[in-house]
Amino acid sequence: MPPKSKKTAEFNSTKDPYAQREAEKYENPIPSRELILQLIEQKGKPLLRTEIASAFQLESEDDLEALRRRLRAMERDGQLLFNRGQQYCLVDNKNLIVGRVIGHADGFGFVRPDDGSDDLFLSPREMNPLLHNDRALVRVAGIDKKGRREGALVEILERNTHQIVGRLYKEDGYTYVVPDNKNIAQTVLIQKGGIGKAKQGQIVIAEITEQPTKLHQPIGRIIEVLGDHLAPGMEIEMAIRSYDLPNTWSDELLEEIKPLTSEVPEEAKANRVDLRDIPLVTIDGEDARDFDDAVYCKKTPKGWKLLVAIADVSHYVKVGTELDKEAHKRSTSVYFPEQVIPMLPEILSNGLCSLNPNVDRLCMVCEMLIDSEGKVLRSKFFEAVMRSAARLTYTEVAKMLVDGDKPLAKKYAALMPHLKELYALYKVMRISREQRGAMDFDTLETRIIFAENRKIEKIVPVVRNDAHKLIEEFMITANSAAAKFLNSKKMPKLLRIHEGPSADKLLNLKTFLGEMGLKLGGGATPTPLDYMHLVDSIQNRPDAHLIQTVLLRSMSQAVYSPELKGHFGLALEAYAHFTSPIRRYPDLLVHCAIRHILQGKKPESFVYGVPDMVVLGEHCSANERRADDATRDVTSWLKCEYMLDKIGDEFTGIISAVTGFGFFVELAEIYVEGLVHISNLGQDYFHFDPTSHQLKGERTNVNFRLGDSVKVKVVRVDLDEKKIDFELVKKEASVKKTGGAPVKKKRRKKVAKL
């Protein structure tokens, strides 16, 4: 490697605090983003690129090109604005906001700010030149009638929709594609000669040749025909293309992983703590294929020592490699019903990084000493080599520890003492969790069971037992320890943050609770404990599920960010994702940061700085939402297909959401949701009250509230729109504030997306 040139500059802050980091990332480093921002701030005026180059005495063609790319990247990430005078200036965060565009099927949209503040509403007119997932710079134009900040487009920073998946139509001499992604309201007009061999009604991919403007819709051409509308597996293929989910490995990546085998090289085991004699075990579901965490526990004089061993993915996925680039691009594994798009190739996800039993595996370990009251006294991290003693399932562990299954306990007799200590520790930590007020709502999770030809046979609730909760608790504890460790070392890191409810949501929540004869403690700043005290107080009410639903909807969405804002739902001051580096890129970044410290390096020399973490957090949060949207689309399509032969049938259900145009009903036993439109509610005018979550008839005084039981008939199923329409047959007895209605079946708990 050629020697790196040393530069001096007239800029008075010549010492770049991130110089070491830049030197490790680039063969010919240039000033960091932080130093460039500092320069423009100190100059107090916009600067030309040549002026920035001059200030840092960058003269070679390589340096000038590197600076150009960095400035463009800073512009794309919203750190700088490139004005009409060809100058770079700082973004005034008070007036200008950078974020990702979230489209809506009705033509309007929102900008989700990178800084985590409340979304800005974009009118259909402002959305005309934009598509869902674009990045944009907007200014706050005012407050709309609903009290929302309204945005006006200043500049489109990045186009992120280049292909559209949808159904082809030919009408009145025009050919166009209706997007499958309902976040995209605009149809794509197909240019003359751009239809290829596609036929009316087929599912196609249209490449956008002209992005939309204020005056015209997007224009494109057909580049691929996926097939006919109802072909088996088409729903997943459409979701993959609609959401642009990476699902193939590049030739470069495949070449890079060729040397990997199913066995861990002996040299990789050197200089690691040897845990192969410790009976660590994995506990997962019956259908799990990759095992990225293992646990072990033993009693100590003051409490317990808990080991949480996580597959050492960062040993294999080095920063800047093809593996790392692909993992960054994907950010997460995507879980469709009975099909997975992994973040990493199978040689890693199901092989070297899967903690399979009786084979050597590299791991990153969080060792915690926990007292008799469930408080973590101290923790440490280290690199190790392990050999899983057993692959256990949640069902097996629950049978042994909770049900006392003697034959199963005999089979795993050597492990039973350690499993019993795991369970004893869990019960103590469960009490500690409840005392600090961590959220624990009764909600429902379902699983689709398929018959032949990928047709749904039935939809069943997922039952969570104490083994699920045990593993969840230990993973949360390890994640919290990782965040505290990185904070103590002042490392740039990506945290999982979950802020409390906004002032508006809190006001609406308290108004609703007041009507129900309830009160949320904590005044203007309720704590998680205040929420859980309220949940405990309503356990015996027939409308408990309704109230819990409203409480959940008052919460903010958890995101990835380097900001230390805590995790409201878990009642923790610091929280990171550490335990799933096989399937989540933020966990992989946390592992990289921990390894950096374990190797004795300084935070300033870490490959990523805080500004990088801001961008990475936004990227990973967006891709997480993308994966959720894609899986939700597939599930909705499959449920619609399941209901096709049930048109005309009647079902009972619960009102799961209320809107100004009607209410949604979730059918009992089969867990499918559909809409009862307001036009089907009889000869009356219904007023929508969003605060009390109800529709109320003006003349009849009949109301339909969230949580009410109704009987409905299936009248229409639309596979294109992924919608099911119901017709109201009758309303069951209303839920009362203090009892009187039939008690609804208690719903099982699911793991919240934390």
C-alpha cells in the first residue's frame, strides 16, 4: 500500500478528530464529514467545492474526486444543501427537514424525518413529483386542519423507485401499469413500443424511464413479465419485486465465500476463550433453521452467572467486504409464510454462524453476574469458541420445566440442573421486569398452515409458553448490557430507541380513558410503569382488549439511531440489538463496535462515526419497515385467497379499527380482517370520533366502537387490492365500562417488535 500523504490547510481546525478512522477506511483519506461541516459553519456562508478543496489544500485529481463524492453523499444524506449558486450550505434544521417519503394510496403522503421527529403531511399536489421511498428535503409550510405539520418540497435528494411491479391494463388507447405497492398512488404510463410481449391483466415489471414531475405521471416500459395473476407463489414474487427486496447473490460475493467450508478453521479458534466444555444450549422453535443464540446459567453465592453466546458473524463479515455490502443493502432477513430471504448466504446463516449441536462454533459472549433480585451487577464481553450441548425447542423446555415431563427430563438429565437454574433466574428477572414497568400486553400472533399447492388450510394462534419468555428475557438483558458497554466506552453505535407517546397522542389517550372511567398516572410524562399499572387494573374487564389496543396505538415506533433516548416499552435507559447478527444488520454493527473495543482500539479510529450511524440507522429502520410491509402484503393476499370460497358466509368478529369510512372486523377463530363500509350501516348519518374510536349514528344513536362484537357476512374479496368487504348482519351486545358483556376469550401474548 502506498504511503498516505499528509496535508495541512489554512482551516484553523487542521486536526481532524476522525483522521484515524478515515485512514483506516480509505487508502488516500480526505477530511471527514464532521470537519467539512465544521468548516462551513465557521465560515458562516455557503462554499463552492473549489473553496472547500482549497481550505483543506486538496489538489490531486484523486483527492478532488473523493471530495466530490463525499459532498454528494452528504447532500444525499441531508447533511448539506447544494444551492442554485453551486454552493454547499448547512441545512437549517429549524426550517428544513430531511426525510424519507411515505406514500399513501389516496395520493397524499408524509415525510418521515431522519431526526425522529413527527412526520410531515404532504398534500397530493406536493406528492406529484415524488414516489414512495424517495428521500427529500422539505420545509415546514404550516399546520393543516388536523394539527399536523405540513411540508412543501424543496428538493428531491434521492430517487429510490426505479421499477414498478403491477398489473398491466389497456384502455382507451392507453397502456399503463397499476402498482401492486399501495404506497404508490400513481399509475405508470407505458411509452409507445414499450409493452413488449406482455398481455392484458398479466403481472409485469415496468422500468421507470421518466420519473414523475409536477405536471406528469411516471413513464416507463415493460422489462419483464412475471406471469398470470393467480399463479402459485406469485404473491411472494410480486412482493419481492414491489418492495425491491434483494434476493440474489452477486458473482463477486459468491467468489468471496468460496473458501468457506462447513468447519471452523483451527486458526480462527486461537486466542479465544474456550467454552466447549460449558453446556450451552440453543432453545428455538420446531421449524427454526438457524440458531444464533445459546444460553447457560449456574448458581453463585450472590445469585447467578448467565452466559448469552451469540454467533460471531462479524468474524466472517468484515467491513467493506462483499458480504458486508450485501448485508448492509438487505439490512434484515425477510420472513414470508414458509419462505425466507436471508440477510446472509446459507453457508453462514445455516452453517458457520448457526450454533448447531456438537460442532465447534465461534461466538461473541455476554457474561453477566445477576443478584438474587434479578439485577445485573456487572457484565463483560469476550470472543470465544463453543460447542452447543443440545438443540432444544420451546415446547420441550416448557414440558420439562413447567409440566414436569419425566421421560423428557430423563433424556436431557445432564442438562436439567442448568435448565432449572435458567428457569429460576427467569422467574426472578420476570419480577424485576414487572417492577420497572416493562410493557407486556396481551396481543395475538397467528401462523398460516398450508395445504397442497400453497393453499391455506387454516390460520392458528401462536401459543407462547414460559420457554419463549425465558429466552426473550435473557436476550433483552444481553441487549441492554451491550448498549451500556458501548456507552461506557463512548463508541459510535446504533441503538434501538423507543420514545414515549407524543403530546397529541397522549392527550387523545387520556380523553379516551376518561370516557371509560379510567386514568393514566404520570401527568404529562407518564412512565412505562404508569402504563402497566393501568393494564393491571383492567385485567378483569370485558373491554380490557379494547383498552390495551388503544394503549398500544399511543406508542411511538421503535427505530435505530445513535441517540441515547432509551427504550420506553422496555423501561430501559439504553438498549441495542446484539443477539441476532445473522438476520439483522444493526446487531452486526454492534458486534463490530464491541470487537473494536476488545482489540484495544480507540473510539475515534472506529470505521463509522456518529454521522455514519445516523445514516445507517435511517437505512436499517427503512428496510425493516420495508420487510414488514412486504410480509404484510403477502399475508393479506393469502388471506384474501383463503376467503374466496367463503363469499356469502356469516361470521362473528371483533371491531379491530374504526375510521371515518367504516370499521374493520377481525373474524373470530379464522383471524381474517375485512371492512364494513359506512354505507352498509343503514339509513343514518354516522359521526366518527377518533378519540373514542367509535362511529355514532346521528338519528339512531347506535354506535360502533373498537372492541365491539359484531356478526358480518362476506360480500366481496378483491385480490388486486388485497381487501375483503363485509356486510353488517347484526351488532352483538356492546362492551360496558364495568362489566355486563360476555367476557372475550383471552388472547395469547406475542413477542413485541422491540
